[in-house]
Amino acid sequence: MHLLLSGIVGSVAYGLAGPDSDVDRIGVFAAPTVAFHGLHPPQESVVTTDPDVTLHECAKYARLALSGNPTATELMWLPEECYETRTGFGDRLIGIRAAFLSGPRVRDAYLGYASQQFRKLTSRDSDGSRSRRGAGRAELESSHVGGRRRSAKHARHLARLLHQGRVLYATGVLEIRLADPEWFRAFGERVAGGALAEAEELVAAAERDFARIRTPLRDRPDEETVERWLLDVRAAHLPR
């Protein structure tokens, strides 16, 4: 594979990383063009853990970003220090990042992914409260602590997605590095401590904001510009 663009995403990029946070990486690669004509087409995604790396073949990446997928989209908006691989095609991808955006898809994607985090908060075992018969006191306490950490993490992600989505929808610019990370940490702890209604109201407020904001984003992404980039990548990876 030929890596075109890669960088550090997630909590490190947002400014939310703690001592125990994982370092998540995402990247875009180009498979040899002729490989798509054989019996076994190349993998569309390569995912590893330890380290946590997700690489998408360029066509798969383009489809994800065109759908409004937040994780795919953020690769094109990272702070400079978070990029680890940048090629000419990677720079071109960053240069056309606005072409991937559309108002309806940004709204639906960010609200949708935030709603997923809310559902995790409200699931019966999200706070680790569901005990196992016969479990000892120390084991139950450990489960409770782990559940609270998960709940705080889900709440932070919920708030972060709603914030980033609203800013992107209102301005056309994706804010990766959060201006006030402490607010998000404190929000996560409050929700994990039982303030679930605060998370519910945050979702409702975001829905109201998306309904009233007049977005500068187009109604549909500029697929022609994205297609031109992708075809140029394919042409460059043909045998000479």
C-alpha cells in the first residue's frame, strides 16, 4: 500500500487525553490500481490494535467522508502537529476538504453519532451497575469504577460531537482542538455521577440549534471534485 495521509486523531487531537488515554491513528492509502482487476481485490480497510491504527483505502475513505463520518472527516482538519504522513495527494485531499461537506449530512452524522453515545449512557450496564451473582466486593467495586469511567468517556464524546457538529454546521470549519477541554471533562464526570438529564438536554439543545442555524454548507457535497482527486490517485498508481 502507498500511504497518502495519516495522523493522530481522537482524544490527543482534541486536547482531552489523560494519562491512560490511547493514541489513535487514522490514515488513507492507495492500493495498486491493477490490484482491483484481479480475483482478490485489496482490502478496503486495515485495522490494528496496540497500536490503534485504522487505514482506509482511498475510495473507502472518500465514501466515508462524503457521508459525513466524523472520524474520517477530522483527518483533513487536524492541527499541523498531529500529521505524521503527508504526501502530495494527502495535501491535495486537505485542500479539497470542503468538497466533502454538506449541511444535511453534517447535521445527520454528528447528531446521529452523538445519539449513539447517549444510548450507551442509558443502556442498562453502561455504568457497571449490573452485578454478577457471586462476585466479591472488590470485584464489584472495580466494575463500578470501570463503568463510571466508561460513562464519563461516552458523555465527553457526546458533548464533543455536538459541539464540533454545530461549529462545522454554522461556520464550515471543523474545530478539532477544543478551546475549553476542562468543560468537557467536567461534563463527563457530572453525567457519570448521575446527571443524565444534563446530557439529554444537551442533545435537545443541539437539535434546536441545528434547526435554527443557517448553514453556509451546500446541500450536497461536491462529488465531482472528490472524484477528480480519486481518479488522479488511481492514474498515479498504475504500472509505468
